[in-house]
Amino acid sequence: MGEEKPPRARSSAPRGEEKREARLPVSFDQFAERLLDWYLKERRELPWRSNPDPYWVWLSEVMLQQTQVKAALPYFERFVQAYPTLRHLAQADVDEVLSRWSGLGYYSRARNLHRAARQVCRDHNGRFPRSYSEAVALPGIGRYTAGAVLSIAYGLAYPVVDGNVRRVMARFLCIEAELTSKSLERLWRLLEECVQAPAVQPRVSEFNQALMELGALVCTPRNPLCGRCPLADDCRGLAAGLAEELPRRSRRRKVEKFQYLVAVVADGPRYLLHQNHSETFLKGFWEFPRVDLGSAGQKEKLFRQQHGLVLVNPVPLWVVRHQITYRKMSFHPFKAELQGPLPGNGYAWAELNSPSHPVPAYVRKIERAALVGGPDSGVSRKDAKTQRVLK
Ligand code: SF4
């Protein structure tokens, strides 16, 4: 085990429930052996597996939160090409980092990664710390990420419980109740015991990855491939006929809908962009100027009132839809020309791939829509969709 242990929450679960959920139906050794045998044959070759450098492992874990491996891979490769070491990342400008992150979403992860890289260079000589308490003191690093980096990169006996592990364990143990912070805490403790078992400890890096990989490839959210699962013989969820139903879903945050009018003003390859100063959503990014569609009034007037922009000759484009977490957004873009000067600070002419003006993914989608045109362009909405221009 590493020098320190993560904090444990006290459990107030009824004794019977705790016993039922917190025991494996096989020994830790058997559990690990089956997983590891399977993993060595079936695992995917991934860059951070062939090179488990702490920086690479950390970056992959941050990118893979809410993103599938297939989608994250090209970002990972471009990122480490641009910033081969933590020091390169720490020295980079945050706008440039955000620009390279654009498309992955959850931009606070990129900001935290960048801040944490600077802290690691300042306080830990550019090397991700080996101590749990120092790791979780870094911005954006919690129990899961600390456990993943310390176990995978350094072989320290910390467990990991991500969405995949939760699902595998909820099914294997047949946890029928919705997973709560208490039942999750029991899962963490069970796996903590497991990774400290003498036969598992020396292979903790592979053990943790095996459990996550099983969730990603076999014990999938829908249609789990139980016939190919190394744990099937003792899986309580499978025996109870509940494999696909578990874990029980928690109530999700309600999706909210937003509609915006967006002005696309081009000057050769450059566009008129406005920096977002909102406190919570896409803060710091550059976007096409937009106003709420709910705002009453003629669109040219709205842009004059809210942005100080005098726009003429508006031509509508196809509507673009985009979702970020619980925000479902419809953008109603139109091309226009600008009369007069830019309003001042917070507005600029820039190309969309300019590192000094990072843009979120939806802006590129609108640009693609602008290239196809709109209702008057001769390209039908259906054709535009078929060309995968609009989502
Ligand atoms: S047997 Fe099926 S439900 Fe059980 S762990 Fe394996 S894939 Fe998941």
C-alpha cells in the first residue's frame, strides 16, 4: 500500500445490507486471477498503456471522464504531441490549451489540468506526486483520479471506482438498491481490501485496468456479453436475471432547452467573435455573437442593443443543434455584414483555429452550416443532415 490511505466515511447501513453488499462470492485471489487472465488476452492497446508515464495516465483519465476511448484518442495524441511533458503543458498559454481541448467539452477539466500541471512543476519538480494527500491537493484531482494515477503509473495499492467499475460490481454483487454515497463507500472499501491482498498488490496497475476494461468491453451498459465474461460463473446479478437492469439509475438532472440567434459575420477567413464572460458556462471562450431567441424584437435591433453591432443584409442559415451536459441548445444562425467599427473590448476578428481565440465545438458546427448555406441555398435541410453537416 502507498504511504497514506484515502479517508473513509463511516457507514450507517444496516448490518445485513452491509454484509451482503460488501462480500465477494469468491476470494480476492480468484477474483483477480480471472480478471487478469482475461485482461492480458483481451485488453486494447492504448498509448497510455504502452507508456504508463504518470502524465500520460493522468491526461487519459481526465479525457476519459464522460468521453469514450475512441473519441478521446485523437485528442490525446494531438495533445501529447503539442505538450510532450508536464513542463510543456505548464508553460503553455491557457487559451491555447482550451483551443486544443475544444470538442471534448467539460472545459473546467482542461483549466484544472493546466493549473495542476503548473502546481506540479512548482511544488513537485515536474513529476506527479506519489503521495495520495499531495495528489488530491491538486486542482481537479479527486479520489478516483488520484487512485488511477497512483496505481496505474506507480503500482501503489489504491482502488479505482469509475462508472465502469460501479456497473461491473453492482451486477457481480447484485446490488439491487440505487447506488448511494454509502453503498459506493462500501464498494471503495471492498476494493481497497482487494488491492491490498498479497496476490493482487503486486499487480494492482493491471488489476484496476482490468476491472475498468471489463466494464468497457464486456459488462456494457446495454446487452452485457455475459457469455464472454470471466466472472460469469459467480455473478449474482446474472444468476438473478438482473444483469442488464443493474445498477439502478439515479434520477438525472432535467435537460433544459435554450434557443439563440447567432450572427455569422465573415471577413475573408476571419470571423467576428465575442468573448464569453458568463461566470459558469463556456467562460473565456470566443463565440459568434448571440442573443436569446426569446428576446422580442427584430434581430438587427437586438444585436445593436445587446452587442452594439450594426448588422445588415441578414441571410438565414440552417438551424444547428448541440448539447452540452444538460443544456440542449438550438442555434438559429444568419450571415450578415457589419457596418461600422467593432464595439471594443471583448470583440475581435479571428480565424476559428486561432490558438489565442479558443472556440467551443458548437461554433465550428455553425461554421459548417454557414458553408452549406440555409433555406435559400439550394441545399435541403435533409441533404445537409445527410452530409453530417448538422446534428
Ligand atoms: S456476468 Fe454479465 S453481468 Fe456479470 S459481471 Fe459479467 S458481464 Fe457483467
